[in-house]
Amino acid sequence: MPNDDACKVYLSKIKWQDGFTCSKCGHTKGCEKSGYRYHCYSRQHQESATSNTLFHKVKFGLEKAFCVAFEISTSSKSISSIQMGKRFSIRQGTEWCFLQKVCKAMKSSQKYPLEKLIHFDEFTVGGKEEGKQGRSYYSKKKKAVIAEELTDDNKVKRVYIKSIDDYSAKSLTPIFE
């Protein structure tokens, strides 16, 4: 069963998988301290596994924060901070602030443009329309386009999805730029 300690272990493994690098000065010399922290020899400060992450200065337990982030990122419908606050016993205002951090983190930075082998496809979301067969240009369903980059061994590396108004060249062209 996960707990705050297990979450810190997970974060520290991801954050320092290639070794320690100080987020303040870029120095790579330091020593591991208890509590999943590193001490930077250059700046003489300690950096925790949560610093400069989505979970930095979270006002409730890391286990709850991981659960909230998972719930938001996997839910097909939006969830209000009131609902999440009740579900995880967190104040609504605190939950709202964390939801904003999660949503910002989920938004593409566009620092990683698609390269190499890319597959594109457009699709509709919204279930089957009664009395209609196939895809309709005038459908009330939401339209989207997906771009998927594959690795050399044909595994998914990166995926971007963008909502579009219609299937016209005008709507699709910006995705390729």
C-alpha cells in the first residue's frame, strides 16, 4: 500500500535517476541525506525530492497528492475542486490550487516537438448518433486530431491531441507546423 514515504522514494528515483544536479546552481556534487534529500556542496543547501516538482510545498500528504493527480489525469470528465476536496478530505481552496498546478503541468510545454516517425489521425468523441452512419461533417460530436510519435522499435514515445472545429485544411494545418 503506498504512503508518503513510498511517494518520496518514487520521486527521488525519477528526479535523480541520472545523478544529482542542484536546481539552484547546476552543481553536480552533493551527498544524499535522510528524508530523500540531497545536500549541494556548492550552495550549501538541501534539496528535497519534491522541490521543483508538481508536489513542491503541497499542503496535504503526498499520497493524497498522487491520488488527486492520477484522478485528474485519467478522468474523462472534469472534476470540481469541491468534489475532489470532499473525496480526499482537503479544503476546497487548497484543492483548487493543487488542481491548477496539475492542469498546468498537463498542458504541453511544446518543448518537445514531434520528430522522426509520426502518425496522424482525426476522430470524434461523443458516442453514436442515432440514425447516422459513418462520420458526418455536421455532427454535434467533438472533433479532434491526434499526432503520435513512435520510437525506433515502434513504441509510443509522445502523443499530442488537439480539439478542432472541423476537418478542413484550415483546422488541420496548424497541427503540422
